[in-house]
Amino acid sequence: MTRRAAGAVLAAVLLAGAALLTGCGPVVTHGPASSGAADSAPPADLQQKLDAAESAAAAPDADTAAENG
């Protein structure tokens, strides 16, 4: 690769990187934050989902323990 081609590739990479970095700046929002879907769920429903997730996560551990005796 010649110096001119290497310089062109380096310039293209630097320009692409600069474009990506400027697009990732902080987002400024004005006004109150909007409530998400998780905020509108009742606490009892969330606790039920948490219990189900913990149960599902513990099931493989119990199966492995039973197989290993």
C-alpha cells in the first residue's frame, strides 16, 4: 500500500470515528420525564414476576444437585 492510499484510509477512518462520536453526545430533554411501562405495573405483579424468575433460575441448580447426588 502506498503512502497516499494509507493516508486516505487513515483520513476516512478518522472522519468516520469523528462522525460517530459527535452523534453520541448527551441528549437534552426538557420537561418532566415520561413514565415507562415498568412504572405503571402494580407492585404485586412485579413481585410475582420476580418470584417466577428466581424459581426458574433455581431449577437448573436443583436438577444438577439431584443428578450429582
